[in-house]
Amino acid sequence: MTLLPPDALADRLKSGLLSFPVTHFDAELQFDEPRYREHLAWQSSFDVAGLFAAGGTGEGFSLTPAEIDRVVRVAVDEVAGRVPVIAPATGGTAVSIAQAQAAQAAGADGLLLFPPYLTEASQAGLVEHVSAVCRATDLGVVVYSRANAVLTDGAVAELADRNPNLIGLKDGVGDIEQMTRTYAKVGDRLIYVGGLPTAETFALPLLQLGVSTYSSALYNFVPEFALRFYAAVRAQDRVAVYGMLNDFVLPYLDIRDRARGYAVSIVKAGLTAVGRDGGRVRPPLTDLTEAELGELTTLVSKLS
């Protein structure tokens, strides 16, 4: 498979909606490849700009390195170039480098670099971590700013200067001042991806800060709605956006916010609600209750 140049990947990703497919498990909570392939075939049949395999919604944090490699390879094979496949790099620097190199060998189109595991670090340390991973691969890299790896505007600017294949910043914080400072300093050198849970909630205001796209968990189970919402955001159609927020997104958030970890669990439940069997989540996450699944199913049915 021909390597997609970082600049071409950046252009592709910023052109439309992004999504993180769930990772399907069988009754023993082992990777269920047939159901995952079926899901990817469905997800890649719509006009989406990129699929992030084994990401946060894909429970990448619960997968072993070998499972991540398998999931990425299956995604690359199943999607077959219809949509860019972005692989994860997680953990400490050495592990992230190994995963970056494995992703390139697997034929992934790009890399999402997650925060290093557990430990806090200085901005200088984070710059060295991200730069080491960028040097280890030819893939375009999107760095995820959140948790213990929140990057300041100065760090982002230094990273952009030092690493030609750093193509994007995914924001998982929602700090308006910091995003304003970052875009003012770095401008269109990078693409900016909204990465807060249920990103639709923040999509319209963040658009004004240079965040031109976002990762939609809703796309997993209501792709037509997610694409319609994205189109309304890009058109800055406030009436349509707030109408869809009130009708579906905010009631959805009311269910999501009942337990920690439900931001992932509710997506698999959403697939079950539309008849596509999302299955269970792995511990330490917990599944929605039957009553909550019933509420979600009723809510989703109103979109028909």
C-alpha cells in the first residue's frame, strides 16, 4: 500500500467528519474480527474523512499491543483505502515508537499519539516525547492534548517547527484561551481536531477557534445524523445545530453522564439500539443497564 504523505493526510482529515470505530468483543471479551469487519464496512460506506482504529471509543486502552496491531491490520485490510485509517500510539516513548513503526508496517495512513501512561511531565519532556515518535515514522502524526499531556501554545509551536510530519492537534481539554493562543501562534500549519466526549456539544463554538473537524462517537451508530449535524456546524446553521442538540444530543448526554466511562459504553449500546449488536465493553468499563438501553433505544427511534 502506498504511504499517504502527511500533507495529503492532513488535507483529507480536515475535509470532513472523523470517527473512532468501536472494537467488537465476543462473549469471552476477545476481539471479534468478523463483527468488527462488518462494522468497518458499514462505517466506511459513508462520506467520512477518517477512521481511527483502536482509539478511545475503540477501547484501545484495554487492548494489548498485539491486539492493537491486529485491530489496525484488520482495519487497513477491510477499509482498503476507501477512508484513511489512523492507528494509535500509546504509553511511554519506547512503546509509542514501537507502535508507530508497527502501524506504518501495517499500512496505516497516520498516527494518533495518546498521552504517555500515568506519569506527569514538563512541557519540555512532552516535546521530546512527541518529537521522538515523529522521528520514528514517516506517517503523519496527530498529537492528543489531554489528561497528563496538555500542551501549551508554546509547546505546540515548537513541535510544529521541529517535526514536519506532525500534522494535527486533537484537543481533549476545551480550554478556550489555550486554543485561541495556539491557533494565533501556529495558525494553519496544523489541523485542529475536537476531541472532547460527544464532540457535537462543542463543535459550533470551537469552529471559531480553528477547530474545523471533530471525532464523532455518534457516527458509530447514527452516521446519517452525525453527518447532518457536521454539515450544519460547518454551515454555521445555529438553528439546525441547536435543534439537533435539543432533540437528540442533550438527552443522549443525560444518559451518558450517569456513570463514569459511559462515554464509550453508550456508543456500543447505541449500536445495539439500532440492531447492529455493539456487544459488551471490557473492564474497567461497565455496560449500560437494561433500563438505560431501553431509554437510548427509544431516543434513537425518534431519529427515524
